[in-house]
Amino acid sequence: MRRVVVDPGVLVSAIITPRGLPAEIARAVREGRLALVVSPHLLAEHLGVLQRGKFRR
């Protein structure tokens, strides 16, 4: 299985738009075709972005 490091912006794009390359990457991770490699820094950045007002709904 391939391991990938994905910029948090790509994951946010996958959440916003269910089509396109970011969504395909997220789908591949969910299906076990890719293994997502993360660090505490990347997780904190991702959570920080998702906690912004425009993502609360």
C-alpha cells in the first residue's frame, strides 16, 4: 500500500467538493488503497481550518 502525506487544504477540498482529485484521494484513503501519513502539526492545522466559522455548519 502506498503511503501519502496530504496537505490539509486537499482534505478540506475533499470535504467541500465530492468530485475531483482531492475527493478521489480521500476516497482512496477510506477504501484502504492509500495510507495517510500524518503528524501532530498537520492534524492541528487541519482541525484549525475546520473550526473556522465558514465550516461550522
